[in-house]
Amino acid sequence: RCCPSRGAMAPLLEDLSGVQGLKFLDIAANQIDYQAALILEDVLQHHPCLKKMNVSENPLGVLGLRSLLRLLCSEGSLLAFDGGSIFDEDGHMESDKAFRASSPGGVYQLDFSKPYHRSLLRVLAKTAERLRMQLPEALTMGGLPLPEKAPDGTWTVPCRGAAKVRFNERSVDLTEKWNFASVLEQRSLRLRVPARKQVQLLMQFSSLRCQIHEQVVFLNALSKDFLLEPAQLLQFCWEKEIAEEAV
């Protein structure tokens, strides 16, 4: 462990995608912020071996926690993360637009010499894929080439230059009058928790037992990006102190 300046770990984190045998990652107290958390989400989303991470004592804030929760509930092998003392800070936010999975549309000013901006473009490409959108439909790159998906599933993005990148959310088809279910389904960009990750998510929440503030922040972060079934929601209501927040 070390205490580098904020952002110093970004190049190292971006290279983790090539460390296929990694099973445990300890990056506690390393000035990991929401930008570094997005890099982790990007490069470890489909990692075949990683089981646990220690990201405690880092200024992740709510945006960083959202990235970790999306990573935990992804198709990768991650089962848990130690996240002590990560809930209170969202400082040092850049003026540029930050990524929000439930509301990705808008313009992003990207500098491709920066690992965070490269990861952000890859995450936007993955979001288009998740929404079943063609990249030319989803991304406007200002003349730069669109990201390309390699056979191994990774996305190739520029390593130099800068651009204003627009993510174009798909418009809602309102031709079926009064079909509210269809409209809500199209408008909802929230993720669903895969069945095989539901236990891991609940165990992650249970690790915060008796930490009311941390549990509330956890639930707020979860609600931003995920669409929970009633049965899943019920599991977060067992502790009476936070049942109202869960609902």
C-alpha cells in the first residue's frame, strides 16, 4: 500500500485487464476516487479470476461506490469488496460530465491521453451494446474513429487526441397509445441484478450491519443504477432502522 497523489494509480489500474491470474486486489489507502473506480469497473468487468478487492480508506464517494456495485453485479468473478471508509467523500469532481449508467446521454469532453477518459469511452461503448444500439447510432465522435471490439471482448479506443463525444440515448416509441409498460421499459436504463449475484450483493450489504449511515449510502447508490424486484427489495428491509430508506 502507498498514498500517492490522486490519479497516480490510474495507469496501473488500466493495465489490470492483462493480469488474468489475479484473485485478490489490495489497493486500500491509495487515493482511489470515482474516476479510478470507473477504470476498475471497465477493466475488471469480465475478469475470470478476481474474487475480492480491498478498496477501503479511499475517497470513492457515491459515484465510486456506484461503479463498485455495478462491477460486483457484473458477469465477472468478483464476489466481494472491503469498502470501509469510502462513503463520505465525493470531492474533487471535475467540471466535465461524469458517467451515470442510468442516465448516460449527453456530451463528454474526453482527452484520450488520460486513462479515465479512455475507460469512459469504453464504458459508453459497452452501454450502447447493452442497450442494443449500433455504435454509429449511439456515439458521435467528432470525426474520430469509433471504438472497435476485439475478438477477446476488449474495446480499442484512441490513446491520443481529444474530442467532444456525445452519447445519444434512444428515443421512446410512443406509437402504441397507452402502452405504459412498454414506455417504462424503454425509458428504464437501470440494470437488473443477475440471479447468480444476488447473494453476493446481499452479503455485501450485510457486511455493513449496524452501520446505519453506510447502509443508507449503499442503498441510495444501489437505487441510482439498479431496478430491483420486490422480493429483492424485501431482503434489504429486515433491519428496522433502515427499512424506510429501503422502501
